[in-house]
Amino acid sequence: MTEADVIVAAQGEVGRLTLNRPAALHALTTHMVRLMTEALLAWRDDAAISTVLIDHAGERGFCAGGDIRFLAESGAKEGPERGAGAREFFFEEYRLNNLLFTYPKTVVAVMDGITMGGGVGISMPADYRIGTERTAFAMPETGIGLFPDVGGGWYLPRLHGEVGVWLALTGARLKAADCELLGVTTDVIQSADVARFKSELIARPAEIEQILTELEFGPGPAPIAAHRDAIDALFAHDTLEAILAALASDGSDWAAAQLATLKTKSPLSMKTALRQLRGGARLASFAEEMAVEMRIAARIVVSHDFAEGVRAVIVDKDNAPHWRPPTVEGVTDKLLDAVFAPLPADQEWAPL
């Protein structure tokens, strides 16, 4: 093993991918995506490898997403280079996501701590998604002018009811108990038992079910349970205007809090996410969703709202973005059609 942004190792029958950028909360770079893809392709046809384990080094969380600063810098360039680096990242990241989704061997992801954005993309395709009491799961992209990609348009609308729409629009965080209730995680263990789980998995990967049963941990009641009926009723509409109106007329403190949150998000991002999820629910294959997301990503990464969201939330940290258009009504169907339109033939996404 060598020290790298991703530590790639074959340990017995287990191929192990360990994210290793702890100072950046393991934010994914193009290089990291390539390292993982190369390893997965090599192990796919290797009879000695039966299981893939995706985990992280250090204590700070699984993966906070993609390298947002890099993406913003790419989108802000002038001329033909504008957005080129970001498009390359998304193209290869989505190929990795699809590779994991279709992978023929058992994949195990340990989602100990923050799991957001790009971290969702490499954990949700796993057969076993292991949470802990420290797990915090979210797709917070609308707050920085992005959209819930890496398969968000496939996974989120397939959660129970309208929870996925609520998550996509508000960027709400799920705790461990929420994740277990909704099936975001398949199992929950204590963070203190993570090292033991990994060592036992490496020693006897065929017995993963028994190992997880021995380490099973009850994370307690799920905070989201009290709001599921409200989520299903208030977020069931097909237009953002209707959702906002429903929240405004509901009268509950919870609805008022959701409305206040939505008023801080990018109108363009929210309308993009809602169309993405409604459309993704009807698609027949994950690869089709990734092709749609590539089209969206190529447009959004060079948008005013993404540059402004990164400035307000990550660079200046004034949390006072000036969105364009500034209102939900200003985001027309024509504007959305342009975001979802096909790309030039040489930029369209295709799986490996």
C-alpha cells in the first residue's frame, strides 16, 4: 500500500478502497475517481476477489462530496476552457457511479460520519450500506446552486413517499435512525465497532450477514417519523410553486421551517431538482439517469448560481447569495428546457 488520496489494497478476498483526504473530508477529485474505477475494473474479473469494501481513513466522516472549489474554478474560466475540467470530472464520476451500480460482486460501504453529494454516489449502489450513530446523510446541493447528482435523480424518488423530494429541495440531513428507517442504510453498527467489522469482513467476507447480526445496533427513534405524513402531503406537487403554496397554507411550525429553508435556496437549482426527480422516477435504467445528469451538470457548473453559491457559502461564508433569477417564478420552463437539453454529441455521457 502507498499513501495516496485513495488507498487501494487487496486483503484476502476483499478489494479495499479507502478514501484518504481527511483534511478535505475525503472530497472526491478526478484523480480519486480514476483510482477507484481502475481498481474496480481490475477486480471485476479477478476470481480471487469476492467483495469490495469502500471506507475512509481518519475520524472526520466518509465523504463530503466532490471538490467544490475545483468545480467552481473550472466553471469560472473564460473561453473554451470554461467548465471543461468540471465536465471531465462529472463524466468520469458518473461512470464510476454506474460501474458500482452494475458491479457483479458484493460491495460494502461504511458510511461512518458525513455522507453527502459524491459520497452518496459511491455508497448508495453498495449491497451493504453500513451506518453508525455518527452518520449524517444529505444532498445539500440546492444551497450552493448545484443539483442532487451522482444518481440522486434515481435514488431519491425511489425512497418512500415524497421524502426524496424533500431531501433534494431542502438539503435536510438524515440521522442514523432516519437512514435505517428509509433504507438509505441497510445496517447500523456503533462507530466503536467499525474497526472490528472491517477486520472480520476481511477475514470472512462470506459471513457478512452473521457479522452484521452480531454487531447490530439500534440507533433509537427516527426524528423523521413524526413528519412523514406531512412530507408526503406537502411535497407531492409537480411544481415548486404548488409545494411552496402548500407549505405556506399548512399552518404548522414544521411547514413554516421548511418554507424558510427553501427561501434560502437557488430557485434554479430547486426547479431543476424537482424536474430531475420527477423524470428520474420514470426512467428504466440508472444509465439513462446518469446521461440526464451529465446534461444538467454541464450547464449548472457554468451558471451564475453555482459561482454565487460557492462564493456565499464556501468562500466568503456570508451565506447571502444573490440568485439569478432571484424568484421561483423567474425560472421559466424555457430556462429549464435549456438546462436539460442534449449536449453536443462529443460531450454526451455513456457508461464504460
